[in-house]
Amino acid sequence: MTTASAFLDIAVAIAFIALALGQIMSMVRLVLGPTPGDRILALDTMAINALGLVVMLGVYYGVQFYFEVALLIAMLGFVSTVALARFLLRGDIIE
């Protein structure tokens, strides 16, 4: 094992831990959020953390398929955040 590979393994492990902690904190905000806006923001943050976890899996395993999955998660996260915010503001999604 080379030194660069050992550093990459350590960096990926630290990134996994940081993203997992962020995901847990977002779940807490989702449950305890005082306003619906806080809950929507927590869901958006959870989608971003899930995106980061999938990208880290792709880096760890060296498989490019995970990056395509990450793009799908990013698109779904954005669309769901916009739909929830629009529903919160107007009461309907489609006019």
C-alpha cells in the first residue's frame, strides 16, 4: 500500500463520518424544526448529504456508476425542494 492510497483511505473515512453526522443532524432538525420552512431546509440538506455519501462511495470503490446515481439524487432533491416550497407558499404545486 502506498502512502497516497493510505491518505486517500483516511480522507474518505473522515468524509464518510462528517457526512453521516450531517445527515443525523439534519434528521434531528427535520423532527424538531419549529417551522415548516426549517423542515424543508432539513430535507434539502439531507438530499445534499445523501449526494455526498454516494459520491464518496464512488470514490472509495472506484466505480463511475455512483456518479450517475449522484446526478439523479441531485435532480430529485432540487425538484422536491422546489415543489415543497411552492406548496408551502401557495397551497398547490401545479397552477
